[in-house]
Amino acid sequence: PRDVCDGNLVRNSDFADGTTRWWTWYKCRFEVVDLSAAEGGGRAIKLTDRGSEKTLRQYFYADCLVAGERYEFRASFRLERPGDGSVVKCQRADEDGDLGCEEMRLSNKSSKGVSSTHYIGYTHEVASDKLDGWDHMSGVLTITEDMVDHGTAGYMFMYTEEVDEKMDVSYKNFSITRLPFSCTDLVANGSFEDGTTSRWEHSSPTSTIYEVVSPGADGSKYAVRFRHTSSTATIYHRMDPRCFVEGQVYIIRGKFKYLDLNDPSQALSCDPTERSYNAGDHCPYLRVYFSSCDGNTEDLRRWNELDTPWDPDAFNEWQATIAITANLATCQSIKFELG
């Protein structure tokens, strides 16, 4: 029925009817619980006595998905210690410990028997004044032809995984929604002004360390502060490949400030003329990684093209251009990376 394809594709997404209809789970006890006003109201599902890092699963109608379109996946969760029920915030860097964060994944099998798993929703960071007692996951996935070619032998389901099985975990407000096509804002949430890093992903939960801080640049409320323990660690945003057309030239703009790793209250300088990635005093550069192209994968790194001195006490203007070639226009995966 087509009405199940309208809006949120997750059925019984908020457990409003007090049941677990449409959901299955892995090796645990479960109950639907009422949430107080302080907890955000509504209902959630709580899993206890868990025997697997996998938690919830729901099959949904692959007929609802349209190849080439992008879909946003969201959910909220919270960790609780068994016994006293105390709520604790998850920690991405504690990937193998008790406080590791949750992820959303999509598993599908096509009519040709091809199975695949897609990592679609990561726990994003939230500014301290936006904390509400819950952790939040989000991510964007572009649907391919293989994913919608399920026939009668294929399947598709969304599931959650990664929270340590020693912890109790509650979930609420699942959603899978189709994003409207727009090329107006290619880097969604590029200023982090919603107080979160939603729409951004990380290359590694342990070596990519970032948080939302305040204030931001030029009177804005927020910015993201980033550091890494590996030179290849980044945070990145998946851009819509349909927006990149041969012959177009894109201007990338941003604002940057360097801070001391051990004392963020201390601003640092850099050398705008340094163009070696391995030099310790180079200024920021950005990377746009084009892959799944008709031709070669292209890794484009750009330095600041503005000829201005670096001011350590301010957010510094940054700008560069990218010209879309015939090959870049064919690429189906485009990641805009900071790191």
C-alpha cells in the first residue's frame, strides 16, 4: 500500500500505541515505557538482560525507496546502568568499552542474491546547552538500483548495533525520511548552528575527536572543535552527486581557528605559505573525495586561495574552488572532509 511510503518509513516509530508491533529484537528482555515530561514525554522501548550488541530490527517496504534519492535516518537512545538505572552519556572513543555509542545500519539482499550492509547512522555530538538526557543518531544514505531490486527473494531491514551488551538501552523517535532534492546548500549543517553535528560522520570513533562549542565565528552561536590522533582521521559530509555537473565551478568557503591541543584557551598561528601536508606549521586545508566514478577516483585537496595573513585570535576566512570535470560529474560518492 502506497500510504506506508508517505513520510516516515519506520512503522510504530515512537511506540505510541504501547506495543512493539513491527519490531523484533536480539537476545534480551524488553518493555515499552512511559516517559516523564522531563524525559521528553511519549514512549520508548527499553532493552535489558541483553546477550548481543545487536538490539532492535525492523523490516520495511523496499518498494517505498527510490533509486538515486537520498534518505535520512534518525533515532534517539540512552544508556542505563543495570541495577540502579542511572543514565550515562555514551562516549564514541570507548568503542570497545561499556560506554560505546550506538549505530544504525541497513541490511539488504537483492533479487540476484547480492547482500550488503550499509552504515547509515552515527551518534552525533550535541552542544552542552542542547543536551536533553538522550544521545542522538543520524545519517544520510543514497539508494542504489541493487537496493530496490529485491524481487520476492530479497529483503531489507534497519537495525541498531554497537552498544555494549552489559548496558541497558532505551530507544525512541526512529525515522527514515526522503530528503527533498536541493542543490542550494550542498554542505548541510555546515555552520553547526543547530547545536549538533548531525549530517556529519567520522572516519574513526577512536581517533576522530570533536565536539560542538560556543561561540562560533562572527557572532554565530556554535562551531565544531576537532582534533585527531591520526593524520587520516576526518569528519565528513556526504554531498548529493546529482548536483555536480560538468563545467560548473564551485566555491568552498569556511572559517578556521587553531587552538593548542593541550590548552584550547590558547590560540596558535600557522604559515599560510606552507603547502606541505607533512609540515607542522601548515594552515588548514580541505579535501573533497570523489569515488564510484566512471573513471578514476579523485582525491582533491585544496589550500586557502585567499592571500591574507593568519590571525591567531580570530576565525580566519578560507576559500578555494573546484572545477567539475567530465569524470567528476560521473562520481556517485562525494565526501567533503575536515581533518
